[in-house]
Amino acid sequence: MASSAFLKLACAVLMCMVVIAPHAEAALTCSTVTKDIAQCISYLKGGDSPSDACCSGVKTLKSLASTPEDKKTACNCLKTAAASVSGLDATKAAALPGKCGVSIPYSISPQTDCSKVN
């Protein structure tokens, strides 16, 4: 009888693993970060205000970067992107999260020290 209970428990654990495994998310990548903020480029290069699509991407990025490692990855990707886009308005880049109603623990700038992001 004990082995029957153990078998049922083992099956339940296995079923949980099968259900949960596909929902495990991969670590954040620069490709994801770039995709999420691509709609912001026109604003960051002189547009009047960020578009709804831009802010949606910023909010998505904020929700995806939930762990300290993901936040550092996002920071480094944004830092690299900020340095590589010619004509980028640094003031608008730094203010972008606030314009979209979110707060992030670093500034979007080529000078940001992402090693200090938690």
C-alpha cells in the first residue's frame, strides 16, 4: 500500500513538472530588449512624445527584467543601443521610462554602470 501511495505521488510530481516546464522563461537577451524598444527610436531621435507602441515595449521590457541578472542584461543592452544609435537625444533616452509610466533602477545612457544594477 505504501508503494501505491509513492507511485501516485511520483506521478503527480511528474505531471507538475510536465505542466510547468514549458512555462519556464529563458533569460532576457539583447534581441528581446531591442525588439521591445525599437518603436521608441523616432521619439529618441527628436519625436514629440513616445508612441503607445514604444511605451508598450518599455512596459514589456520592465516586466521581463524581473531578476537582478535580467536587469543587468537589459541595462547593458540599452547602454549598447544608446551608444550605437546616431542622433539619439540622451535626455529623452534617460526620461523614456518615466514618460511611459514605469521606473527602472538605472538610466538609459552610454555612461550607465550596469554592474551596480540590482
